[in-house]
Amino acid sequence: QKEVEQNSGPLSVPEGAIASLNCTYSDRVSQSFFWYRQYSGKSPELIMSIYSNGDKEDGRFTAQLNKASQYVSLLIRDSQPSDSATYLCADQYSSASKIIFGSGTRLSIRP
Amino acid sequence: IAGITQAPTSQILAAGRRMTLRCTQDMRHNAMYWYRQDLGLGLRLIHYSNTAGTTGKGEVPDGYSVSRANTDDFPLTLASAVPSQTSVYFCASSVNSGGYEQYFGPGTRLTVT
């Protein structure tokens, strides 16, 4: 069974600090990785996708991928209260056209 | 309007009734997906379609059926609803299957009593 694991949280971070969200995956041939943000009662919204080892930056968000360690993370710099949400990690393994989602990490930014 | 629309927004349904959840996208995406989201279980794939005219089973397909007559529409049918199908249902699409970013509709909250 291919799995994506996340700490469910809640992760509490002070406003202005860096929030670090982590995800591990079990399938060594996974090729594509995604981070989604989901506000309570809303649908998942794509934040970042990453396909190669290393860092990918987009504004305040940085995704980090380490395929050797089967680890992907999301860093949020200068955290804002509006960043409070559940963050879902997902990976798409090359043998299928489907994406597997983690159960999400709840992030709370405290003023 | 660009994106994915779902209908209804919410529904209360008696057990044993038939129900079709509608999903339409206007992005000309080839691949479409249905997920259910339950507290503590995350998003689970029910059915998917890589292109119009084809469908496939996901992780939790039992009790559900889909069709893909054209590119834009991907309805999900519950033939005889049961209380365990109470959930939030999300439709999603991507340009193609296989590693492409998926975009989600607003969801349908279904309660089966």
C-alpha cells in the first residue's frame, strides 16, 4: 500500500515566524509531489508542485524534496493568520495516474 | 466562469435513494476525479477518468458509479445510498493524468439518513 504520512498537528506558530510542514512517502518511484491548502469548509487549493530534488520557492512558500529520504516539506516564511489552515501533502507515483493524499497537518498561526 | 462547478452544494438524502452528484469543468482538462473526504481519513479517490469515454476505479469505488460522456462532465451516482456514504465529495480535474496538478471543485456535502 502506497502511503503518504503527515503529522496531524495542530502545529502552532507565532505570527511572523517560519512554519515547517513535513511529509514522508513510501513509494520510491514517486515522481510528482504537491502541497494543497484547505480552509475549514472549503475545497483543497493547490499551493506548490515539485518534481525534482531540492528547493522550489514561490513567494513566501518553499517546497523541499529529498527523494533519497522520501521526504517533502513546505516552509512558510513570515507566517500570517491567514495561513491558518490544513495543509495536505500529495504524491503521484509513476505506475498510476492517481494521486495519494496525506491526511493533512492543521496549522494555526497565533497573533 | 473558469474552473469546476459541483451541484448540489449540500443534500440530505434518505437511505436507499438514488442520487447523482454533478461536476462540470470548463478548462478542457482531459482527466477528472471524484474524492470523498471524511474526518481523520483525508481525501480518498472514488473513481477517475483519464479522458472522455474512459473511467477507472479508485480506492473506495463500491456503491458508486461514474460516466464520462464528454470532456466537461463527470457525474457521480449513488445507486442506493447508505449512511456510510455521508461525506463531503470533491470533484477535481487535471490537464492530463499522470503527475499533473489537480484542481478541485467547491464540494458537495451529503448526509444520508
